[in-house]
Amino acid sequence: MVILIDRREQRQLKFPRNIQTRMDTLPFGDYCAEVDGKRIPLVWERKSLDDLFSTLTIAKNHDRFRREMLAAQEANVVMILGIEGTLSQVLTGVPYSRAPGESVVKAVFTCWVKYGLRPVFCQSRVELARHLVECFSAIERNWEKETP
């Protein structure tokens, strides 16, 4: 398995040394994986709390993100939203944003229902990286069983 990291990803997650990574240009999402040279139809979109609030509360950012979610849907690719913060932290809000945390939480779950964007709230970047590794590793373990 190789984890692919989008070239535009500004704050790359750090993975254990035994995990092979490669920079690539992804059509959507920040992280994907290849098993036996084939891309897994699942991507992770990483968001810090500040970025999450900016993406979901500023119209032009939300429009761009909506297009990304729709593109993933149309390509039959599952998109997971890896949030660098807990649900409680999102509800608390971020200092620079006037948007209440509750509104952002509602927007996150609305994206799940409308676009299939599955949220994963994490306490830290280390925990988020572990989620990615475990998710992609589970798919790799079952790859032969599921692919023709």
C-alpha cells in the first residue's frame, strides 16, 4: 500500500516510517491510497478547525468544497472528512469566526447526508494520521476478497 498525498496539501500529516507515501495530484481530497497499483475508491479530506470554519461558512469556499464533494460522488469515491478537532471543540467554535460552532456542526452533518461526506472527529493530527493508516490498511487486508 502507498498513501498518496495531494501536492496542494499544505500541512501534510506525518505517518510512521513503515508507511510508504508519494506526492500526487488528486482530483479531490488530500489523501488516497493505492493497493497493487490501483487507487482505492476512498479519499480523506483533512481540515484543521480554522479551515473547517472557513470552508463551511464563507460562501466561495463552501461552493468550491461542494463541487469537490459532488465530483467525488459522481466518481463513486467515498470521501471522509478528517477533522483536527473533537465534536466538542467544533461546537465551542474558533476565535476568529463569527459563525457559531453549532452551525458548523450542522453543516458537517448536512454534507454527510447530502453528499456522503463522512466526518471523523479527532483529538489531534497524530490521531487523524492513525485513522487514515488503519482505514487504508483494513481496505488493503480485504482488497483481494473485494476486487475482481
